[in-house]
Amino acid sequence: MIRITSLANPRVTAIRDLHTTKGRKKSGLLLMEGPHLFEVLLGANLLPTELYMQPELLQRTPDGRALLARLLNPTPQLSQISMFEVSERVAEALSDAQTSQGIVCVLPTHLLEPEHLLAARAPARRPVLLILDDLADPGNLGTILRTALAADVQEVLLTPHCADYYSPKVVRSAAGAHVALPVWSEMSWEAIADRAGRHCAGSPERIFVAEAGGPQPYFVENLLQPFALIIGNEAHGPSRQARTLARQVLSIPLANQVESLNAAMATGIILFEAARQLSRVYIIPG
């Protein structure tokens, strides 16, 4: 295994370039960092092309120690990955997080294309199409993607001004959603309207936008049939295009003069109401 100790190494320069949107688009590569995301990749049989590890950092946690033992005695599957050992100084430079977790993976973005993820998903009844309208905060976006996967959303559509879907902060916050949840990024409103219309089976009244202060509480709506849910920008709310496309406003009643909720929190509340309604369909009385 090659050891890298210099920040001037060309591989270090190339990896650090993947911290930027421009670098990711140019190379067609993204970074996944930490033992958890590496295990998620292996579980989905998605192998990174390169792996950079720092043994001393991995030894700090039980999961890291177990992973290090596997990396030092690779299976045929792991042997397909180009592995590099790096110094702690290089590991910190490769990491986008405040503290390196001791492992960084390089993955081609084409492995995460939504067509591939859709084909790999087990068939299920998934009523929700989630549309994120110019979500600007990477942490919010990643948290919403993680929540959407947990609530078994069918697909997620991102408008062009959303945070970069492949940014390290989004990837960390999504905690593995990238390898299982079909997400279409930088979609025009024309494409979104077409996809929402098909998902809702030609029933445009099933296209909702979430907004504080609306007349329709989210929990009185029938969320069993296919519907599209639009979540607007954290600061400015839904865009003009979102309001034009949506036929109904769903709101979350708030007490004590609270004006609104964080976008990720509001999304989770509505998505899990849909999941709750769906779960009741399959409950068999005792």
C-alpha cells in the first residue's frame, strides 16, 4: 500500500479539488467520508475507485478499528479498490469535516444516477414525490434527503438553485441516502411539472406546497394516493413557479406565536404523516 505524507502530492491536490462544485463536475467524482458511508457503499455493492485511510485516526473508535482490520486484510471485493495510507496531516487536508474520521473514498458520480437507483429499489407503494425548491443550506438538504429515504419517498427533484447535491456537507448530512434514494438535480420547472403530473396520475390537485399559515392542516389531507410535495427556500419560502404549480397549500399548525419551522423539520413532519397513513392500511387487527 502506497503511503502519502506530503500535501504537495498530486493525489492530495486532486482530492482537495473535489471539495468544490467545479472540481466535482469536471472530474465526475465525489467524496464520501467516514467508516459509516464506506460501509453503506459496500452494502450497496458500490465500490469506490480510491480509498485514503489514516490508521491512527481509525483506531480511535470501535467501528474504525474493525474497518481497519478489514482493510489491512482485504477480501477479493476490497482488493478491487486502490488504497492509500496517508499521514494525519494529509488526512486532515483531505477531509471536509472539522475533524477527519480517518477514511475518505472517491466515487464516480455516475454510480449514483437516479435511473440506476430506481432500478435497484424493491417494489413498494410510495405515494410521495418530493420537490425541493431552491434549498440553499447543505445541511438542510442532506437532512431532508436522509428523512426522505427513511420515509420511503419515491423520488426527490431539485431545482437548479438548490445546494450542490454532491457537496461533502450534503453527503455527510444525508448519511447514506445518496446510494439508495433517486434524486434528480438541477431540474427545470417544465420538467418538474411534467414529472409531478405523471406521478400524480393526471390529478394536478394532488400537487401541494408546504407553507406556514396556510388554511389546510397537513394531517387532514388524504396522503395515501400519489402526491407531490414542494418545500420552499429556507429564507424566502416557495418560489413563484412553485406557487403556480401547486394547487393546494399544506400547513403545520404552530402554537405560541411561532412563525415557522426549519425546512428539514417541516418536511419530516409531513413525510411521516404520509408514512403513518400508509402504515395504517397494512395494519391487520389482532
